[in-house]
Amino acid sequence: MKAQEMFRESVENKEQFWANQAENIEWLKKPTKILSDDGENYPTWFADGELNTCYLALDKHIKDGFGDQVAIIYDSPVTDRILKFTYNEVRDQAAKLAGGLKKLGLQKGDTAIIYMPMIPQSVFAMLACARLGITHSVVFGGFAPTELAIRIDDCSPKAIITASSGMEVSRRIPYLPFVREAIAIAEHKPEHIVAYDRKLLGNKIDFENEKDLTDFEKLITESEPADCVPVESTHPLYILYTSGTTGKPKGVVRDNGGHAVAMKFAIKNIYGAQEGETFWAASDIGWAVGHSFTVYGPLINRNTTVIFEGKPIGTPDAGTFWRVIQDHKVSVMFTAPTAIRAIKKEDPNGEFVKKYDLSSLRTQFLAGERCDVATLDWYEEFVGVPAIDHWWQTESGWPMLGLMPGVEDVKIKRASAGKPIPGYDIKIFSEEGYELEAHHEGYLVIKLPLAPGAMTGIWGDPERFKFGYLSRFPGYYFSGDGAIKDEDGYVFVTGRVDDVINVAGHRLSTAEMEEVVAAHKDVAECCVVGIDDELKGQVPFAIAVLKSGSKADQEQLEKDIVALVREKIGAVACLKNAMVVNRLPKTRSGKILRKLIRTMLDGKEYQMPSTIDDESIVEELQLMMDVYKKEKI
């Protein structure tokens, strides 16, 4: 069945379509209710089915005779270690850790926070929780204690599973002190802290004197393996908090049954990965990509997954991604556009790419932010495989827009995130809620029900879920993104609706301007934001980072950027200011903090985002902005 036929079937005959997909996983009790109501007028999938996600990820493959296949490759350039774990070995670790957690009193229905770096033990912890029906909440390792405390109070974990420290390129992050500080701040007090000692010099844990800690390794060695606990399809597998810059974080809830069906479907049909191949999503497990396509998706599909503790550049150089692909024979890779842009900036002529054998790599997927055409062109020129941009959200848990090389040969359209994926009936709406024709920009919405695997709510806050996602256009999920659909059904996501600026009554996409700026031969990466203007309401402001080794004169480049946008988009764009900076502030997952940049340019007070990767950039950027405003505005 071709992708378009699949999509049509998923919309016109959705229950039968997903009943067929549910046959691809092993249920402990097969569902008879495929689509039903959760009692709050929100659709739910496979409500009366029972299963266990850890069983699907590990035990099933061992039962099928694949216990000796490598399940996890841990590749850590920051510690210079590579370790491999078979499905048998991962199952043994997860089952014994589950036995240990059970011994501590944790059981189905409890919650646990996992606050750990990119190491195999983090995956063991996730799977151990899933094995017992404990709802885990992975918090990005190194989040500030105040942020961790908010999550502790929101999900009330019985245990926190952590490690002695995390490793960055040039620093060590002490996790355990952060955990202690967070617990001191939080009103809720977890009963247990389970700590893994990485035995790194200067960060070892003294279990003899820290009596309140449970030794992760000792807990495994001294515990009997636990069996998989059957859970309802609707039982929450995990809570994942979205990283907002203001307000209380939202705990997105993912179920077990719909999630498992979606993961199997996505890995096979969207990503085109076959059982036994190596699939690498270069993401931290603290993010949605890490949950879905570093851990659960590949393991449910019996792939080998790579746990990468490093960065695209600086560990040690811009060739590290290509080295990982070569050494582990990666067939399908997934990363954020910002990672490829960082590599492109350091290696504009692809010299590092040429050093490695990338013959195993079939397809590259990009998501997390819109990918500019210049980056796509660079990738295909030097790496030589299709680079497929696609779109989804933490809330969906898997792609909503994309192409499906697992089903058919694909036609890529530059700057498009692809077509609606089966299960996601995507429309482009006007402000008034009318569907727009091709080539008209509007709000990207999805007709309910969302596909299996999408969020089932916000932890402990059903009203916030309804208000934030379901109330604006009744019967539809509001994504918060703007988009345009063309005559062939390809969708072009223009960014968050607050990235659409209104210049003298004209709605203009900053994403479109960014595309033009990014195409300049000397620009490595950029962002365009709307700043306040007394006359026009808002006007765009461009900020760009030079490519490594560029000899361009900064003042001339700023003039060139203004002229280029005027040439490509027109005077209506009203871009009169462009500024060259050393680097852009980003989240730890690599997204540019556009709202922060906009607030700083407007001279307003701002709160340091909890998600920022390097706070020192803000002070550096503020100084450059002050000089620019004094001299040029």
C-alpha cells in the first residue's frame, strides 16, 4: 500500500486501519475496543487491551531467538568508551533493576523521575520502570535544581534515579548535588534516591557516608529479576515535560498501547528501518526524540540503537557523526538541523565527510526545527543520501508530517516537512476556523482523533490540556504552528504562530526571511525575529553567524543580508537591520531561543530560560546588541 493510500485509509476507515497496525505488536490481552471515549470527550485507543512495553522491547525478541543481537551501542567520545549490550544483557539489567525497585516498594501506578546522562544505565532505568508499570519521567540531565523541583512537585515520584555526574565537552555536571538541592526546594519528598556511580575522578559517590542513597549497581546485583507486569493499554508509560520558557512546564502523558503501535508503525514505514539494522537518533533521552527513537522505537522494532554521549562538533571534531555512522554501520540517522548546521559551519567543504565510509547510511532524517535549504543542499552534496525534513511535537510523540521511504520512493520538496502522515488529518485554518486553499498561510490543526501514540493529556491538569490544545478550534487539535499547503499536498511549516509578525498590517513569516538569509554563502546559521516598531507595529531584525573561516567584512555582510531579503521577498518585508554575532543562544536540544532574542532586542526584561545551553552567550549577545543599537539604530 502506497503512502497516500495508507493516509486515505487511516482517515476514512481509521478503526480498521489501526486495528490492522495493532496486529504488529504482541498483546497480553488483545483489544476489542479500537477507538473509544476517555469519558472526557477525548478519543482513546485500544482501551481494553493489555501489554507490557518492556516485554515488547526486550523479552519478545529473546523469545524469538534474537537474544544475542546487539541492542545498545554506547559511544562516548567524551569518556573515550564504546560498549555494546545484547538484548539478553539489557533484559537482565532491566529485569534485575526492576526487581530492586520492587524491593524498595515501587509498584504499578507509582511514578519515578530519571535524572541521568546519556549512558546505558539511563535506558535500563526507563525499561525497568516500564517492566513494572511505574510511570517514569525523564528530566534532562543537568537541568537546574529549581526546574527539577517543579517536576518533583508535579509528578510526586516515589524514587529519583540519578547518577554521580554528566559529561560535557569541557566540563562535568554534578547531578547528585543538583538532586539534593531540588529535593530541599520541593514540597514533595521522594522516598528513595537510587544513584549510579560513574566512578569518574572527583565525582565518586561515598555510599558509606551517604546512607540515604541506594547504590544503583548494588541494587542490580543483589536483586532477583522481576517479571513483566501486564498493564492496561491506557496506563501511562511516561510523563515528559515540555520545555517552556515561562509558566509551569506541561507534563505530556503517553500511554502504553497506542505508543507501542505507533513506534512499530513509525520505525518501519516512516523511517524505513528493518529489524536488525542500526538506527541512530542523535538526541538526549530527556527529549521526545530520545524517548521515541533512541529508546523505545528502535528496541520495539528489534533494531540496534546508539546511545551517543557527545556533540556534533568538538568531540573531538566535525567528523564525529561520520565516524559513528562508519563504525557502527548506521542505516538510518535522525538529528536536528542545528547539528548539521554546526558541522557545516566547521566543515563547509565537507573535508571531514570524505574521511569516512558512509556506505551503510541509507537515509537522514531532520526535525526539531525547520531546516533551511542551504543546509539540506550541503548535506546531499557532501554526504550524498536523502535528507528528509519532517515535523512533529513532544505532544505527538512521533511524526505528523513527513515522507515514508519505508513504503515507497519519496519525492523531497525543499523547505517542506512533507505530507500528512497516516493518522493525522491535517488542515490549514484561517483565524475564523475555515479551511484555507493551497498557498494561503494559516494555522496548522489536526482533526480529532489524533493517531495512537499522541498525548493523552497533561499530567494532573485536564483543564489546561483542553484549554491549550482543544478549545480554539472545537473538534481539532491546535498545534500552535503556522503553515502553508501547496497544490500537491506538501506542507511548509512556517514556525510558531508567534514567529509570524505583523508589519503594517501584512502578516509575514520570519521563517521565509530566515531561508533567504541562510542561503548567503558566508552565513552558517541565523534567525529573524519581529521587534517592536512605533510606526509599523513590528519590523523584522536578522541576526547571523559567520561560517568558520569566512573572510567576509561584517558590516558589508549586514548590508548584503538587508539587500538580499529585499530582493527575494520585497520591500514589504521591511528588513532594515541585520547584525552579525559570534553565536546564537540555544536550548540544550539545539533550538534557537528566538523569544529571548526578540525580548532582548526590544529592551524588555527577560527571564533566563531554564532550557538554555550556555548562559554566558546572553551577556555576550547583550553587549553586542548595545553596541549595535548605539551605532546603527
